[in-house]
Amino acid sequence: MYTTKSHPMNERETITAFTKKLPSLLPNMNIGDISLEVPIDDRNRADVMVQVRTGNLKKYLLIEVKSSGEPRIVQGSIYQLKNLVGSNKGIYPVFVAPYISERSREILASENIGYIDLIGDVYLKFDSVLVDRISNAERETERRLSRSIFANKATRVIRAILNAPNKGWKITELANMCKMSPAGVYFVINQLEDKAYISREKDKSIKLVDSKRLLKDWASNWTVEKSRSIGFFSFAKNPEEIISKVVKAGDELNLKYAFTGMAGASMVSPFVRYNDVWVYVSGDIDDIVKKLDLRPTTFGANIRIFEPYDEGIFMDSREIRGVKVVSDIQLYIDLFTYPARGQEQAEKILEKNIKVVGPY
């Protein structure tokens, strides 16, 4: 939840802050009466009603205020807003929150509902009026909020549900699989639900509802450099020979390893030629470096060894023709920001190897 203080803003605080900031949020409109808790009928009230003028046009903004602007909250407010406005053409529905996420903004615009948040994101479209503004603070806010949902250990939960997209999960089951506490899994699941990546069924199981968006959002907020890496030069003649030597040395030294990047993709769904080999190695890498006679180098490395930031990297890894490779999910994530044609290779793996649920 977005916060402007030491604690998240509740709805009353959001209303107070919104009414104070409204003139600066809509600088090109004349703000008239601002009324709170406005009766619409015998049962329903609008949180805020604002009269605005632009030129000769007058409009009433009927505003629903929430303390969170995540998709789950937004989706629950759409019916309420449309029901309150009804067929009254003099009233325009608007959703307000401290911060409204990118996905929520897309949902609201597609439903012909306006939005305003406290960092300055505004979308209003009625009659001849169009206000469509994304604030300078939006990207940093989105990145900050994404860091928690895609934090190191949290990605274990995300990997698990993406690798079994049609499965209904229980918190304890995920906790056991991911080697996390139930409380930690519960926290991650709540965040995923708020962003409408998952839903909770009547039996309280957790179901993935939009795997492609979750995968792409994770990839966009990911860098393989989260894992410490060192580039080396190998005297092997080609990438295939490097892979073969790493497999032999890893098995002899009893090391936990798995290939990723283009080298991993070459074993799964080859699409792009490559010249360097990426491999995750758990534990002290000095032994394998000596065994392979690798030379550290800043430029011209043909093998890069990654020390995984979290053991979840190895979840659902597999052996293909004697070569250990990370899961297709991890391959996609690592390739998405890979230099040159990495994203092309990532999309090919998504197309051929990864099952998705939800909108395509």
C-alpha cells in the first residue's frame, strides 16, 4: 500500500489529502463545491462529489475513495461507481487512492472510469475533456512497490505457482515446497492477490488467474545480476565444449549447478546463436574454477559463473541430455534482460514451453 507517512493512509486520511490537493491535481479546471458523504439514493452515498468547470462545460465528479489502488480493490469498486452514476450524463465516475498501479489504471480506463491519485496520476475523459497525465514520481513508486513482491525469497512462491499454473494451492503446501514460513507465504500471497495475479477460491485455495502478466512483470523488475557473478575466459573451443567441461567438473566435485541464459536455452528451445555460457553454481566456486583452468577477465568472458542470490533459483531445474538446466520460468526471467537478442529467445521459450492461464 502506498504511504506518505510512517504508516499507510486510510480512507479518511486519503479523502482529506485529496480535497486539499485537488486544485493542484487539476490545475486547468475550476474547482467548485466539494461535498463529502453525498446521498445518491436511500441506500448509497458517494465518498466525495466535486463540481468542476472547464470553459462553458460543467460536470460533477462522483468519487469513490480507497486506501489502496491495487487491481483487486479497483475491480471491486467498478460496479459501485457505475451503479452510483447510473444514466446521469452530468456525473462522471472517478476512482481515487493514494497511489494507483499501472494495471489498475489500465482497468479503469478500459471501463470508462476516471482516476486520480495523490502522486499526480490523472485520467479524466468526458464530453470534450481529456486529461491523461502520469506523474514523474510514478515510475519510482511502481518500482518501489514491486521490489517487495519480487524480493529474493518471495520469488520462490512465484516460481511455484507459475510452474503449476492450473493447480489450486494451500498456504501450508506452498510453505513446505518453498521452505518458507506460512506467515512469509501468506504475506506474498496477499500482495499477489491485491495485484490480481491470483484469486482465492471458495475452498480457500489459491489459483493463478493471470500468469503471463505476472511472468512479464517479474521479468521487467528482475536482473540476473541480483546473483553475484564473475566472468572467466575458458580455453575451450566453443560454448558446447565449455558446457561439457562444466558438467564433468560439476559432477566430479559434487557441486549443485544449473545452466541458464542462452546456454540453458540451447538445451530447451534453441533460437539464437550464442558465444558465452551462463551457469549458476551453489557453494564455493574456487574448486570448479581450478578444475576448468578458468581465467578471470573483465572483457571477453566466454563463461560467467553466478552464485545464486537464493536457493529458489534451482526450483524445478531438470537434467536434459545429461545437462542440468534451470526451469523454463527461470530461463525466461534471466533471458528477458539478456544483452542482444535475449528477449527474442525468452519469448520463444514462453511460446513453446510455458503454460499460461488468464488473458493472452
